[in-house]
Amino acid sequence: MTKVDFKLIDSILEKYGCDKSKIIPIMQEIQAEYKFLPEAALMYVADKIGETYAELYGVATFYKDFSLNEKGKYVIKVCNGTACHVRKSDDVQEALYEITGMKPGDYISADGLFTIERVACLGACGLAPVCTVNGVVHPQMTPDKMRALIMDLREAERS
Amino acid sequence: MKRMIIDGISCEFENARNVLEVAKQNHIDIPSLCYCESLSVYGGCRLCVVENERGAVEAACTMVPKDGMVIRTNTAKLRKHRQMILELLLVSHRSECTTCDKSGKCKLQEYAKRYGVKDVRFPINYCKEPIDNSSDCIVRDPSKCILCGKCVRMCAEIQNVRAIDIANRGSSSIVSCGFGRKLADSDCVGCGQCAAVCPTGALMIKNEVSEMWKAIYNSSKSVAVQVAPAVRVGIAEEFGLPADVPVMGKIVTALRMLGVDYIFDTSLTADLTIMEESAEFMEKLKNGDKLPMFTSCCPAWIKRVENKYPHLMPQVSTCGSPMEMFGALIRQQYADEDVFSVAVMPCTAKKAEAKRPELIKDDERLVDLVLTTQELARMIDEAGIDFAHLPDSEPDSPFNTYTGAGVIFGVTGGVTEAVIRHVLGATTDESICKIAECGVRGLEGIKAFEITAGDVQLKIAVANGLANADKLIEKIESGEEFFHFVEIMACPNGCIGGGGQPSACQVRKAERYEGIFVADSECSLRSSEQNPALDGVYKLLRNRAHDLLHVHYPDHKAE
């Protein structure tokens, strides 16, 4: 369970003057901090800015970029835009599931290291099929390259 | 006067909100699932599409009526569109019409029939979220939700409770409480207005009819029923009778036919409430206690105070609601009998009120079961009673007298008017007509006025709908306005528009409003202190009157 630092939330709220119309940047900053939106943090924000839980939940669930579920240390986005799709991004994703032991619908791998997200287009079609790991772009992925990448990340964690 | 042509008929209009309203005023029914006159325009269901002369198709609810407009509402193209929309809605709706409580009143069912949707070509794919049965008042079944958003707008715009909102996006959208919680764990006050506007069976009043039948069929129990003032103007519509003719006599007859042993009119304890509440108010005024004093009859309002304004709780009258007071009377009167105490109410929140720990006295609930007007109508239907042709009967003694002041509890401003009648000692038609002109009457959301009682000038405010209550309280708390006495009813128009009443348009609700005053004027006694039964009531309660008639709600919500 992620512990929420309410002082930090206060500072974010202060920055935006507890303004209801700034709810999206407020959420973005919280997410930047925790990689997801902890329920306790959202409830705190709701009370402070005078919105109800239902309304904040509505906003948080509307945008794909917001997550209410805890994420792994490495967030891997696999592009499935048209260019990546025809260049077999599905195979890359399949390999990713296999090596991390995850299945579609899982938010986080059992070891807490990985989160897999399938995204529509990362805007780098010339590098298809493309993935990002915590924002770092990995071009022209193949299942083998993906397996090697995960191994490297695990190795880095161990040492 | 502007004019437009709808289906070849010339329709006059002035300041109409949209083409849908113009058509309605001219008795042309354009189908719609997401439009409601009292809510903002959503334009989501697209069923209300109309076609102009050039063949362009537009939704009537978002179309501004213009002088000289020519539209048609029922062309081949529109029919095809509507059939397709309905077919797609039926795919995402769990159709179990034969066993659904909403059957017969479901808009989706009605339109599917009206547009001849016979078979659905697409794979069925309704929401698999479980039914939320957690609330004592309302049952939410996401599998029947068609996402018209009326409930969300009602909860936000009219009630300002915002307990539900649309979560997720696109095909995975659902109506949900915050963080996917259950209704019981949300800020829901149980007013039932969401269920009142729901076109399908996605939001429904908790149906407790079977409990009632069980009690009636149990020969070792007697069943005592009290009927609230507003029920007499709501129930008749379910049987095709006009809304402005009160039918209390028929209700009593119907209850007797159902097998109820004792039948009473809650108006008596409304009178009792007035005696207690007026005394409490005069006391507060004399002692210089913090004012305004807020009324306490409305359980959704009480819940709202607990959730949002716990600091105002000491200013809420300690009088129990009339339902609760009658519950206490029944328990005292039939202390040596096994009585199942039932209240027929226009209200869904009363179901939760009856279960409150404060309403358990002597280890027994004061009211065992609350049925709404709709549930009573259902029972009458189930029993095969021809309600429209029933003769009138009288409620049972010794609690069979009531005054007009008790009856008007059913409308917004009613409690206040009854208090004024009592305080001013207005018992004649003439004096009552004078009170009616002071500003207490009418269906406006907030009414503020002054009356002179002896040597004091009293400032009074009346609000209906919780969003209006919020506005009023904001003004009071900011010091912009001061009032001595404030009446708040959570439902628009007061109890006549309660969540337990049959769903009705504003015109119908205005008729009910008139109906309540018809019932008032038919009473020979018009002010609460005239009620001859009150002496007997106080004798019956003896030294327990205060204990049984007053409630002390906890000041603060348990954290």
C-alpha cells in the first residue's frame, strides 16, 4: 500500500490555488509523484477543492493516462498504432507477457517491477514497432530484443 | 407569438426551451430517453431526432425553435434511426421484462414496442457489474442502465449531492459512486429522485411489498398502517384518476380490502409535530438560542445535515418526523398486541429513517416497514382491486381526526404554513386565505417572507430540493440573510414530488399541489391545535411524550 504524503498534496494544491478547474494538472502532478493516483490522495483532494468522490473518480477514470492502480517500477508502453501493428507489435507484447509472467488485465507483475500498457500511438511510426520504458524509447523491437531488455532490467535490479 | 410547423400542424410558441417542448405543448409526443424538463439538456440518446424540409436530421432536445421552422417527427428515415438506436440500446440492456419491477413503466420497453423493434441482430453485451443492494432506499442494477445520465444530472443539478457520476469512457462507461463504492457508502441521502427519473429498471425503489404480504398473511400479527398526507394525491394517477382530487377515502378502503387491521392518517401526527415544533421554536426564540431553527420532518434533509452540515445539527428541530411520532403512538396504543407497524410514504428516504437506531424505543422499532406510494399501488394491483371505483372509508379511531394543517405537510411550505396557522391562531377560511398570501405558497425553489406574530416580525424561508437548500444555507452562513425559521424538503415541490411517488411531470406535480389544498379545504378543522384527538394522544403518552416524540441525532458523523 502506497503511503500518501499529504503535505506534498497540500503543496500541489497550493500551487493551483485549490482551483476546481485545475483538477487535471493537479492529478497529473500527483501521478508524476506516485506513478498512479492513490485513492487516499484523491479523496483528500476532493475534500479540499469541494468536489465529490464520484466526480473526481469520473475524471480520473475518463482519461487513459490516469491510473488508479499501483504501477510497477518500470512502466512499459507497447505501441499498437497502425505502423507498429503491421510490424507485429502483438508479438512483442506477447513476449513481454510471457517473460514477466503477466496476463492481459494485470496492472503490475508479481515482483512489482513491471507494468505493461498497450497504447494507441507513441508518434514514432518510423521506428515501428516501438516501446517505451519509463519514457525511454526503444525502437524496432522484436520479441527477442524485448526478452533481453527485461532480463537486463532484472539484472540491474539485482545488483 | 412565433409559429412553427410540426408534422403539418401549425404550432405557436413563446420562449420554448427547445423543439421538443414546443411539440409537447402541442400534444405531439417525440420519444426521448435522456431529456427531462427540470434538468440540463444532454442530447445523448438521439431518439428525439426530427427531420427538416431539406432532409437534415437533428435532435429536437438541442434544437432551438425558430419562427417559421418546418419539421417532421415521424418520417421513414427517423423511424429507421430510432429502430436502430433502440436495437443498440436493447443489446446493452439486460432485458428481463417479465420479472422486472419496472415492466409496464419502462420507457425503453415502451419505445421498443412503439417502434416495432422485433428482433435484435447484435450480440447481447450488457454491463456485468453486480446489483448494488446496499442502500435501504434504492436498488441499482447497472446491467439495465442505458447511460442516459438523468440520474447523474438529477443528483447534481437538483440535489447537489453528486453521489453518482459517469465513470470510465466510451463503451466501458458506467454510472458509479466514487471509487466504485456502493450507494450505502456514498453521500447518497436516499431521496430517490434518481429512481424517479430513471427510464429503465436501472435505479429502482427497494421493493418491500413481499414483507407486507407476509405480515398481512400472518394471522398472529395485527397490521397497523399509517398513510402520509402526500400519498392521497399521488396514488390516484396509477389508476388513471386525476392528480388534483385527493383519494384518502379510497386508500383506506383499499387497505381494508388488502387485510390491514388498523388504518390511520399520518396527518394527525403532523398536527402533533406542529404543536411540538411550535413550542420548541417559541422556546428557542424566547431563550435567544441560535436561529434559524430548521425543520426535521424530511429524512433526506437530516441525512444531508449529517453528511454536509454537522455543525447545524443543534439548530435542527428535535421533533421526530410525523411518521416516527405515529409509530410511537401505535406502539403505545397497542402495547399488549403484536402489531406490525407500517407507514405508507411518498418517500424512499423514510425506508432508511425507519431503520435508524434513534427510532428504536424500548428495544423495538417504531416503524417496522415503510412502503412507498408506488409499492402500495402495486399491492392494490396485485390484489386485483379496482381502485378507481372504490367507495370511501374513514380511518380508525381513536386516531381518526386530523386538521388541514396536518394535510398540507405534503407540499413545500406546508409545515411552515401549519406553524403560522398555529402561531397566529388562524382557524377560519378568511384568516387562512390571508396567510396564503404572505408568500408561503407556491412551487418556487426558495421562498423568503416575513410575518408578524404579536410584537415580533418573523423572517421565514422555505426551500425544496437540496441544491436550493445549499444556496439558502450559503446565504445564511455568509450572514447575507437571517431567518428565524427555515423549512427544508429534499424533494422538488416537497413530499408530493417524493421519490416514492409515481413519476410525474411538473404539470402533474402542480396538480398534486392543488390537490393537497383541496384536501385541506375539505377539512372542517384547519389549525393543528383544534385537533380533538391531541388531548387523548398526550394522555396516552403520559410522561413519555418528550422521550417518544423527540429525537436527538448525533451532532457529528462518526469519523
